[in-house]
Amino acid sequence: MKSIRFRLTASVIALIALLAVNISLGLYGTHKSGATINALYVDRIVPLRELKLVADKYAVSIVDTSHKINNGNIAWAEGAPIVADAQKSIGKIWASYLATDLSEAEKRLVADTQKAMVAADAAVKDLAGILAKGDKTQLADFERNRLYQAIDPVSSAVQALIDLQIKESQHVYDQAKALSEILNVLRIVTILIAVAVAGLALYIVLRGVLAPLGAITQTMRRLADGDAAQPVPGLGRGDEIGGMAASVQVFKDNMIRTRALEEETALARASAEEQRKAGMRDMADRFEQAVGGIVGLVSSSATELQATAQQMTATAQQTASQSGTVAAAAEEAATNVNTVAAAAEELGTSVQEIGRQVTGSAELAQAAVGDADQTTALVQALSQSSARIGEMVGMISGIASQTNLLALNATIEAARAGEAGRGFAVVAAEVKSLAEQTAKATEEIRQQIGQIQSVTGQAVTAIGGITGRIREIDDVATSIAAAVEQQGAATQEIVRNVA
């Protein structure tokens, strides 16, 4: 039996093949339609236009122009070029028409038309000669006796060709229409076949896959609920559903085998329990017998033990009287030991207090070192600030000296100016006085800053010495603390040994 996969794959391949055929038919129809339209245009519509031009050249450019010249509607000099151009255009247009694809019937009509055109061309040539001479009488005679007799056969032959073009166009259209109808029928047939194949595939899925899967699912649910009596459907199938049914059957067989094993295990467990109970009863009986014998032996031993106990009681009373004396001596020794232990504990407490005080002194010394370092830093910063102030004062002193020099120069210049520079001399004197006062004040400030810098340096040196002494004290306190800790440990060891 063929598998579901094979049937579904075959259905999909058939659908793809039908779709490819349908698309190919559509492409072929489109190609043929394009080719038909192109042939219709090139071989029928364009030649139809050319034949129409040839007919118009004969009827309008030659016959009608001849009548207009004869009637005086246009001049002879104007009409002659029109006829000559028409004759040239007819030759070109006719050659272009002959280059197209001609059918057999069309070739026969072309041969008849060319015979008529030979006579017509000869007549047109004579017309051109008449127009060149300008003979109106000869033109009128030509129109009555030769013009229509030469032109009408050409017009009739060209009209026959035009009718043939229309007939051939209708024939091409009928062929294209018939081909299109055939292709449409084929495409409809392929679509119907594709629908049938799709329906078959759906039937295969619904009937051959979903329904058996539903039955197997129901059976598996019953097996999960413990019902092993339900037969597994689809075991005889040779497809994927049959394989699934076989797997479910294996599961069912395993479940039945597991149940049988559980029943056998329960029976074995019950038998083992019965044997265990019988063994326990037998063991209890043997234990009871053994205990009875042991109780007899214990009773006899108890009697002997009672006699031994009475003898030990007498011995104990004697020992008690002697122990009283020993206890009094031990009590006195314990009193002395307690006194020593109390003294050792007080010594340990004192040592711990000393250690705590020494540790506090060390911490205070370290804090003093930190404060001294901070004070040293502040004093050094003060010294640096004083140095910068001294520099600023030096600058001010320099400015005052220059101002005094300028005031002196101004006084000299005012003296040279005489009476006119008297007022300027007064101002120069005031400026000189202010410069001298500034110089004095600057000098005093410099002296004070010098003293501050000197004191600051001494303070830095002194603080450095204090810091050194404090560090030495800190080292000594640390050593004392270590020694005190060792002493405390030794004292505690004494207390523990005494206790």
C-alpha cells in the first residue's frame, strides 16, 4: 500500500505540473497574440495605408489636379510639379508595399495591378508633357479620351488589393480568436483538473490522515485511563498511520505486561509477608525460651550480689569515718587556695587597668602627634603667606621710590618753568610727600613681616621638637602596653592554675 507521504507528494507534484501547464498555455497565447497583432499591423494595416496612398495619388494628385488646371482653379506652373511628385511618390510607396509578406491571392492581384499601372504611368507621362506645354485644348481632349481609361483600372486593382487586405485581416483575426478560444478551453480544463487533484489531496488528508489519527488518539486516551481492552485501529495499514498504530500496540502490550508483573509482584509480596510473620513468631518463641534461662541466672546472681553488698556496706562505714578527717584537712587547704586565687584575680584586674591606661596614653600621644603635624602645616603655610606679603611690600616700596623720583623730576621742571609752573610744583611736592610716607610705612611693614617670619620659623622648630618628644612617648607607651598585656596573660594563667 502506498504511503500517505507518497500520495500527498504526488498530488502536490500534479498540482505544480498543472499550474505550469496553465502558465505555459497563458504565455503561449500571449506570445501568439503579440505575433498576430504584429503581423496584422506589418502585413495588413501598413500595406492597407500604402494602397490607400497610391489610390489617393492617382485620384487626387493626378486626376483632380488635371481638372483644376483645366478649370483654371490652379495655374499650370503650380499643377505640373504636383503631378510629377505624385508619380515619384507612387513608385516609392508601391515598392514599400511589395516588400511586405504577400499571400498567393495578393500576388496575383499585384501582377494585375502592375499591368494597369504601366498603362497609367504612360498616360501620366503624356499628361506631364501636356502640362509642360500648357495646351488647354490638348489637356481637355486628354481628360475626355485617355485619363479615366488609364487611371480607373489602377483604382479598381488597388481597391481589390484593399478588399483583400481587409479579408486577410479578418482571416488572421478569426485564426487568433480560434487559437485563443482553444487555449482558454485548455486552461479551464487544467484548472478543473487542478481543482480535482486538490480535492483528492484534501480527501486524502481528511479521510486517510485525520480520521485514523483521531481514532488512534482516542485509543491512546483510553490506554492512558487504564483501558487496555480497546483494540488499536489501523494495524493492517502499510502507510505511516499503520506505523503509528504499531507503536501504540507496543505501548498497549507493554502496559498489559506491566500489569501482569504488578500482579505477580503483589502475590510475591504477600507470600514474603506471610513468611516474614512466621519467622517472627518462631524467633519470638526462641527469644522467650532464652530470656527464661537468663532470668534464672540473674536471680541466683542477685542473691550472691546481696551478700556482697552487705559486706561492702560495713567497709563503707569504716571508710566514711576516716574520710571525715581527710575532709577537714582538705577544707582548710581549699580555703588557702581560694585566698591565693582571689589575690591573683585582683592582680590580673590591676594589670588590665594599667594596660587600659597605658593604651589610652598611647592613643592620646598619637592624637597629639597628629595635632602637632597639623599645627606645623598651618605655621608653614603662615610662613609662606608672610613671604608672599613681603614680596608685595617690596613691589609697593619700588613703586614709592619711582613715584618719589618722578616727583623730584617734576619739581625740577616746575622750577625751570618759573612762575607758570608754581601750581605744578605744589602738586609735585604733595606727591613727593605721599611717596616718602608710603616708603616709611612700607619699611615698617617689611620689618614686622620679618619678625613674623622669624617667630614662625622658631615656632616650626619648636613644634618639630615637641612632635619628636611625643613620638618617643608614644613608643614608650606602646612598649609598656605590650609588657602589661604579657603580665596580664601570665596573671590569668596563674588564676586558672590555682582555681
